[in-house]
Amino acid sequence: MNYGKISDMKITKLGHCCLIIEEGGIKILTDPGEYTDAQNSVRGLTHVIITHEHQDHFHVPSLKQVLANNPGVAVYTNRAVGNLMSREALPYELLQHGDKQLFGDLEVEGIGTEHHVIYPAIPIIMNTGYMFGNKFFYPGDALTKPERPVELLAMPITGPWLPIAEAIDYARALKPKKCFPIHDGNIKAPEGMYRLSARILQPEGINFEVFELGKNYDV
């Protein structure tokens, strides 16, 4: 099946939930967490997006290195992460649920307010997903359903908060043209989950593609 190209956007997966999103001269880094250090050598960033405060998404030493390597880069996040950044005297701008911001000509919108439940006794923290260019949705650690079509989905595939069945059903509910797995840096052998996801999603017209780490993809 030919799914075609969705946009002029380019995405590079560095690991887990750390992505580089490029379009029209804008270069965005998402969630510089502790499960990867590839982001620590990236140059030329214009923006950083942080969805929530867990260390696999927000690792202060890594973020400080990213900021040192990219003078003037703007960090956007929610209030909970912002409060933690303030303790470190790190600058940030708020971009929360319902907020929209132009990064150059690329519109970025905050969607969602809460992290998915890990266990009922564990307090729920803030989580903000982000829609890029009204086509690519990165939910962070949540199964938020935007009130508009999603063409490309960064699909969380597993974690303490997420069984694989829920991950697959989330993609089925959103029905993107294409999705690729994220939140997989905490497992040694994700290939079985990849195969299962592809086996179920491909027949429903959803192109499930595993992004090789460090490779730039036209989407």
C-alpha cells in the first residue's frame, strides 16, 4: 500500500521520546531525558519542547548541556516543568493545553493536561502533548485524543503506565496515516511489540514504521 508523503517535515528519533522535528528552518528537540545522550551533541536547535517532569523526558543535566550548545534556544513546556526549571534558574515559556504558538511558520499547539494513570495510589502529574503543524501529534505520556484528524502519530508503545494493547488501540482510535513507536527506551527487546503493532495496524490502513535511531526521515 502506498501511504504517500504527509508533509515537508523531517523527523529524527534520537531515542525513547527524544526527537528532532525540522520544518521551514525550524529545528525542535523534544523531551531531552536520561535514556539517551545523543541530544547532548545536537547543534542548531531553535526550540525545545518538554511534555512533563519525569526524568526519561526531562533530565536537567542534559537540558543544561543542550542549552549550552544552542545559545538562544527557546524552551516551551507546562507550568509543572516550568516550576522545576525555575529552581535551576533556567528560562522557559509556557505552552499548555489550548495554547498555540508559532515557531517560525510552524504552528505548535498544546493538547492535554494529565499524565496517564500509572497506579491509582500514585498522584497524577501534568502532561502536555503537542500538535505540530496541525498534522503531527506527540502526546508525551498520555493517550490524549485531539479534536481533529492526526496524520502522523508518535505512538507510545509501552511503559509502567501503558500495556501494548492500549497502545495499539490508541493508534486505532486516532487512525493516523502513519505512526512510529516512541517510549521504547526502557525495554531491551522491543521488536516483538513492533511486529504486533504492525500486524494489527497495517491492515487498518495505518502505516506503522520503526524509525532507526539517528536517521532523518521525510514524513
